[in-house]
Amino acid sequence: MITEPTLRPRRSAATDDRAPEDNSAVTNQTPTSDELWMEEALRCAQRALELGEVPVGAIVVREGKIVGRGWNRSIIDSDPTAHAEVAALREAGTTVGNHRLGDCELFVTIEPCAMCAGALVHARIKRLVYGSDDPKAGAVRSVMQVLNHPQLNHKVEVRSAVLGGRSAELLQTFFKNRR
Ligand code: ZN
């Protein structure tokens, strides 16, 4: 269920905390809307972390509104397919009432794996924005190229490295604490 269909990403705490007279110094660091949406994906990743899951979060945005949110639940659900992107796509499909999401963008904290990249193609997602590359399983460019494969018709606009440092930091914290 989407509880806040019109929620827009809030500005980061760092921005909120600044005094008005600091605004001139902040101007050239104003986050783009991609960064604001990524903040929301990072909040989803945080929820995975709190559940003891690999901290990856995703949201689907349509016409400036969040229509799906997801975070990893593979361990607690005993479901190998319960990745953040799949959960966000499922919720978006239900919200929109269509399995095709051609007017939607997906924001995810790390580069999608082969399964999720395949799901993005099935959904006909218009645009993908992700945080850090995944050198072990990334299927946009790091390990293989499922998205925008030359033999696939569907083309997805891709932007990477949006708040990538924050995504990577979350993952590093998780794996460090597990050792
Ligand atoms: Zn995946």
C-alpha cells in the first residue's frame, strides 16, 4: 500500500539545518531532483539494514510522485527474488494498475543485478538512476550488460553515481559488521 502517494523527497538534513544566511554558500551545491529522489531510496536501504538485510533500497517515480518503494527482504522472506527493485516494481505496478511502467523512473542505491535489470526491461522502465556500481553482480555495465543490450529493443536512459558514496558506505558498514 502506498500511504503517501504525493510525498516528495525532503531536502537532506544538512540542507534543512543551514541557517538562511548560509544560502549563498549552498547555492552551487543544491541537489538535483535525482539526488532528492535518491535520498528516499537511501531511506529505503536503511530499512533493509534495520531488518538485517543487505542495505539496498529503490523507489519508482511517475509524474513527480512515488508510486513504489522497496528494500531487500530476501533473508526474512526466504525469497531469493525479494530484491529492492523487484519490490518497488511490484508496488508500482499495483499502484499504476499496469505491468508496463513506460512513464516511470526507478531510483536504486546500487547497480541492478541481472534479475532486476531483466525486470526493468519487462516493465519498460523509461529511466534508471543508481548510486554505486556493483563490481560483483552489476548488470548495467560492471559484470554484464542486460540493460540496453544491443539485441534488445527496449532502451533505458541510465544515470549512475548519484549519491554513490552514501550507498557504498551503507553496504560497507553492513558487511563490516557481519564479519
Ligand atoms: Zn537484484
